Amino acid sequence: MPTFKIVLDSSSNFDFELAQKYDIELIPYNIQMDEKHYKDLVDITSREFFQKMGACHTLKTAIPSPQEIGDFLTDLESKGVTQVLFITTSQKLTGMQDLVHLVARSHPNLEIAVVDSRQAGATVGLIGIYADKLRSEGKDFNTVVDTLNRKLPDASIHALFRTLEYVIRGGRLSKVKGAIGMMLKIQPVLTISDGEITITEKMRGIKRSRKQLITNIRKKIASGRPYYFALFSGDNEEELAILKTELDDVIAKADVYFEKEFTPVLGVHGGPNAIGASVFFTD
């Protein structure tokens, strides 16, 4: 019987603890902070990252090198793995999918599939958890891949970035839209549509924008469909605690729930004080 592995990277807001819990392989991104280079979650924790980021003039992220991915696949082969499913952040936001397709050519003995989640952050993590559920139920490799691709519209993310500086700097949001938002002190509510970060509402004030975020989350799950749920923050424990209180019933009804601080790769683009939620319908 083929050995089937699920692979996420650290832009899924997964850490190694969650990866171990769900028998998922986790590949770190690379982080540059001024002249120093780190392997995400290996050489630097989320807490350390947010403590240091404010003093940095240069903040960059990079996908792993082809050699790193090649060595990773070779190691899986040596352990008897024959099928590998990568679930990646939207191709419009990262080059990870293209990298995996490139390196896969050098590993003909592995059956490798890449699912472009068309999402980012914890939403990708929820999709990974769902893939593990399907695998645990005995679904074969191709069925899991086909099911995930069919259910991509059931995934969503809802976020507040308290500053747009970092997402603009990283090229993940239109500089014109971002500049207008910064000049007017707008607190934009963000989502991902068609694989790209988009602004759904432009709110003034921290409390009003947070209220809108909560409204959007509740509207999303109002259908009563079963769902997985995650909360995340970027060094913003105070507002995360408020979200947990305001959404305690939403959390209680979720079939799966986790909360995590942004991994460093997400912190580079989301910046400090970001908060938000991810939803994945499982029916």
C-alpha cells in the first residue's frame, strides 16, 4: 500500500506542534531581517520575530531553495513514501507551487500533486487538517486531491491588518489602494478573492473595524454548515482575546479549532497587531 504524505509550509500558519498532531510535514520559509537570515520557526520563533521586527529596515521572505525541496523529497523517498500532496498558499502570492513542480521532475518515483489553495495563512492549515481527515478515513491519494480541489470555494479568510505598510512593501496589495488607506487612517477589512488579497470594507477606528470583522465572520457561518475554524494574530493578544470572547459560540460549534500567532513569514507581510479568522466548510 502506498505511503501518503501531506505537506504544508509555514505560510499556512502551522507550526511544528500542529504538524505533528495531524501527521503533516512542514516546510519552513526563509526570513531575512536586515543582514540576518533565519529558517522560519526553526531559527526564530514568532515571539522573537515580533520583538525584533520594529527595529529592522529590511524584512523579506523567500521560498526554500530547489536543493532544500529536493533534499526533503529524497528523505521522504528513503522512508518509503510514494505519494506526496503539497497544499500551498495561492500561486498569486508565492512561488512555492512553481518550485515544487520544478523539483518534482527530478523525483520520478514519487507521485506528487500540488493543490493551490488560492488562500493564505491559517485557511491553508485548515485545508491541510481536512486532507488528513480524508486520509484517515481511508480515502486514496487521488480522491483526496480531487476532493480538495472541488472544495476550495469553501475556504475563506477574514483579517484586519492594523498597518498596510508591510503588505504593500511585500507587493501583496496594490500600492495605490494601500497608500490611500494609510493617508486616511482607514482600517481595512481584508479577505482573499480569486487568490489575491482584497479589501472588503474600509472602516475608521479600531473598534468599528473589529466589529465589522466579527460581523463578516458570523455572516460567513450563518448557513449552519459544519466548519473548521481558526483565529490568528500578529502580536496582538489583547484583540485576540476580545475575538475569542465575542466568537465563543462560533468556536464551540467548530468541528476543529486552533489559534496561533502569525508565523514569521506571515508577520513579514501582515505586520504587527493583525487579527483575523479562517473558515473551512467540511460538508
